[in-house]
Amino acid sequence: MNRRGALAFWLFVGPFAAGLLLFTYVPIGWSAYLSFFDAHNTVTPTEFVGLDNYTDMLTDRAFLDSIGTFSAFAALIVPTTVVLSLLLALLVNQVRVARAFVRSVFFLPFACSYVVASLVWKMSLFSGVDTGVVNTVFGWFGGEPQAWVGTVDPPLYWVVLVTVRLWLQLGFYMVLFLAALQRIPDHLYEAAWTDGASPGWQTFRHVTLPGLRGALVAVLVLNLINAYQAFDEFYNILGDARGYPPFARPPLVYLYYTSLGSGGQDLGRGSAGALVLALLIALVTLLSGRVLRRSSS
Amino acid sequence: MGIETSRRSFLAVAGLLGLAACGSNTGREGSAAGTLRHCYHAYGEDGVQDAVRRYAAAYPGAEVEVQWNPGDYDSKIVTALQNSAVPDVFEAQVKVDWVRQKQVVPVGDLLGDTRGDFVAALLESQTVDGQLYGIPQSIDTQVLFYRPSLLQAAGVTPPRTVDELLDAVKRLNTGGVRGLFAGNDGGVGVLTPPLLWAAGLDFLSPDGSAPGFDDPRAATVFGKFRELQTGGGLLLGAPADWSDPGAFVDGRVAMQWTGLWNLPKITAALGDDVGVLPFPKLDDSGAVSVPVGAYSAMVNARSADVEAAKAYVRWLWVERTDHQTEFATAFGAHVPARKSLSDEAESLRSGPAKDIVGFVVDSGRIASPSRWSARANTALSDAVSRIAREGADAATELRAAVEVARGEISRTGR
């Protein structure tokens, strides 16, 4: 690379790299440092405690519960999202008129903020009073008004949490699948039909699905990471000024209250928990990527 | 994920900017070096902001700049205290960790001979190891509001015991009106303290050296709370939470647990059909109670001029009783933190307000002791939530909370 090329390179990459270093790598490093100290309400701790914060978090029932809950959440939301967004993509792909419009309609919710959507879901759609949208519809069929967010047994709050996430993210994954669908060459389908494959399930199973392999892995992995990183809709739907209930508490919400909550900031335990969670996400991602690639090849 | 991440980074940056609003000169050009910065959270009542700016402008000793903070104020303060010289003066409730990190300074010497005039329990709640760290500004409390007409129609007398409360909630649950609203979490957040007191227990033992709920009676009272959750008379999923009078004023419930600050709105909507009660007792070994809390004026230990900041706090929160009375009573309903002022306050001399002042004096309990840490609180509220809302075994859950609380007490006691 000549001198000018180098200058251009740093001009373009420099600001981003500096931002990444300053706002991502330095905090991660600092967090790792804090995780070995008793860091209550301070980022310049003095009392070294070794691995105490780690053993504490790994035996903390609330933290372990949150990780357990979110493994279950991931097991539920990931397949649902994949199947539904693939279905949507297949349907939209069939549309012959106003294609761009139909695509945009399904993609639009992705542009909506999680916070705004959560508040609409909580206060309007799934409000517990009889004038809430869902309760009104229920009422037409003679149903009793339900406190959707407040009912723990059965856990109706999951209906609210899962539907808001599906509404927000289905469009995005649909677009990923659409792009992949449109890259499957037509001659493959023609060849399949010539060979006697029936359109429908058989073609889908043996032509479409293998063609989507790359997109499928991407959607699964993104989804999995997203599920463990859940924060916004949980915090806004179930949290209040007094704190957060012990059920459906994502690891990030628990860590947020631990390390940045208003009562006392326990940055040592918070950092230890964050690193454990990061490690777990990396592990699950690697593992799922490997399993998927093996099963599909 | 890229978009997710960048959105989150944006929120983080926005948070930093919010902090900057609390941590830098926002209003005036080139404020002098001696300027004191005074942070308040955003009060909901109209007129408070104008009033506190007026007080600051009237201070003869120094230039004072008021910073008004909408949003998550408590977290902002905790973060600012870690390494910022701003704000010099702020309102908050004293936390033991701030004292341990030497982030705030003692202010007990500012009281002089007025010490006896402040409600003693409030001073106690702002004290750590015998030192006072905040001067109480005004008292907030919560009580049980009820509609006498609805109770009469159902043949229910105002409940004096927890059992009577359970019975009343059940019998008042008729014709689309629910018995009680205490928050969309079923009351776990706000009723946990008065339930403890109802059983004669507390967060901490009287000398603060042990958890105050390591007792079989805790399981009994939270078992009653479970009955309240499953009895069907509790309103859940209201559009606004317990701190808003909406559910009560709109006639969705016959009783609501909410703050004194809503009294003006409630009497405006319901006229004379309003009664107030303290939280009932479990039995004669417990007591009726109302939780009291106070934001108090505190001084940042990193302030550029701690003495100037303390002098200003003395002027506003000790000497200027006229400002203190106006601050407490002119905009929403609060009780002044000093007995001489609450005796004089015109708006507290009649009706439900008078009853509530009586509850505060006779049965007021501190809802967030300075030695009670956030981690211990999470452990207890998790336990109560599991017992009451999910039907978990009370004894087991409480034992786990006692363990965490014990660890925290020994940590903060160092």
C-alpha cells in the first residue's frame, strides 16, 4: 500500500477503530479488572478479592435462575422465530403484485424501538383492564378480562413478552430469508420438476431448504445471541421503580440491577457475571454453529 | 445483531449525556468558579421546579445553579458520586455504601439546636454509625385509601387486622369493582415493609446487627399475603401503577394503597367519599404502620468547596423554614420534616390529611434504612414474590433471604 493509500485507510478506519477501542475494548478490559475486586460504588477499587466474585455469582441462585430461564426462553423463541420468518418469507416470495409494499409492511416493525413497542404492548394491547385491546376482543367471545402482565400462574406474561419480540424481529429475519430464497437459481427448480419432483413439500425439502443453509445458520445464531441479550422489552414490561420480579428475569436485567441499580452499585459482582455470560454466549454460539454445519453437510 | 448493539451503544451514550446534564454547567454561560450545583430529581407536581430555583436565587452566600433531572435520577447520582465533583449538593436517601466509600460528608453539625425539632426516626434513617449524612427535606408516606360508601354498601368495616383486610378485599370485589389495588406486581414492592411491621418484624433487628425477619412469624404473614393474591379481589394490570391514583379515582377499586402525594387529586375527584387507614396489624404482637421516607439534602465529598456547600444546605434546609413549609405543602401533599412546621401547616389540619399526619406521628416506620443494602432488598423481595405470587414454600424462601441479608450486614458493617 502506498502512502496515500495508508492515509486513506486510517482516515476511514481510524475513527471507527478508536471508538471501538475506547468504548468497547477498554470497558471490557476494565470490567475484567473490576471483577477481581470488591468494587462497591467505585471504579477504582483497592480491595483485591481474587475469584470471590466469580464463585459468588456462580452460586447465586438469582443469577443461575436467570441463565436457566433464558436457556428455556431461547429454546422457545429461536425455533418459533425461524419457522415463522421462513414461512413469511416463502409467502411473500410468492406475491406477484405490490411486492415491495408487502415486504415493507412486514419489515416495518423492525424499525420500531423495543421500548416503544413494549409500552404499547403493556399499556394498550395487553392492559389488564377490560378496555385493553386484547381483553376487548376476548370480551366479544365471552371471555373474562385477564391481567396479562400480572398473572404468574399460569405465566400469561410470556404471551406478552414473546409476541412483542416476534412482532419486532420477524420482519428482519424474513428479509434475510427472502434474500437467500432469491439467490436459489430457477434452473434448480426446473431440473427438479423435470426429474419428477412434485412442487410443494418435496421441492421445498430437497431444493429450497439446502439452498437456505447459510441463511439458516445466520438466523439461528443471531437469534440465539439475541435471546441471551434480552433486556429492553423485559425491563420495560415487567420492571418498575421498585425493582424486577424474580421470574422471567434475563441475565442482563439481573446484572443491570446488580451493577448499576439505584441502591448500590456492585461493579465487582456485576462484571464477573457479565464475563461469565459473555463466555457462555460465545460457547453456545460456537457449539451451535458447529453442530449446524455438521448436520447440514 | 449489529443494529441491536449499536442501538444499545446509543442508549449508553444517551445515558452519559444525561449524566452530563447532572454533571456540568448547562444553563448559564461561564458560571463563576464559586458556583454551587444543586441536583433535584424531577418532581411531578407543578411549581416545584420554579420554587427550588427561586430558593437558590435567593441564597445570599453564593451563586447556586439548580439542575433538574428527569429520568432515572437515583442511578445518575450513584454514578456521579463515584468520581465527579458535581453536584455539590443533591437530594437522595443515605446509602451505607456511599459512607463506606467516603463519597458524602457528615452534616449533623448543621442542625444545631433544631435537632430535636426533626422527626427522630427520619434522622435515624439518614444516619450511619452515629453520623448524620442528610437533612430530611419533607416526609412522604403511603396509606390505605378507601371509599366509605362502597364499604358501607358491602357491610364491611374499615379493616384493622390483616385477616379483616383479606375479608374486606374479597367482599368488596363485586360488580366490576375490585377490592384492592396495590400495584401491578400484586403489592410485592410496596406492601412488603408494612407486612413485616404488621407481624412485629422489620428489615433489620433493632441494633442493626442481624436481619429482622429471621422468625417463623414472617412465614405466617407472607402466607396471608399469598391468600390475598389468590383470593381474586386484587386488581392487576391497571394502566398506571400504585403510585398513581387512577385506579381508585376511576372507580376500578374500593381501596388502593398509594401515596399521600395523591391526596389532592383524590379529594378533588371523590369529595368526602374518602377514608384513610394505616396498614393493619397481623395480631397484637404486631402493629399498624405507615412507611415513611424522605429525600434528604446531602453534600458530595468531592465538591470543590464542601464548606460552602454545607453553609448553603444549612441556610435552605435548617434556617429557611418558610421555604421548607412551602416546599412540602404548597405543590402536592407532603408532611414537613419538622414537627414545628407540620403543626403549623394549614393544609394538614383537617380531613384525611390530618389523619395521615397522625399515622406518621404514631405509626410511621422507616421504609429504607440506610444499612439495608440493595442486594439484601432484592433477596427479600424475590422471596416475597415467590411466596405470594408463585406459591413457593415460605420458610425455605425466607431462610435464603435471611442468609443473603446476613452476608450484607457483615459486609457493610466493616
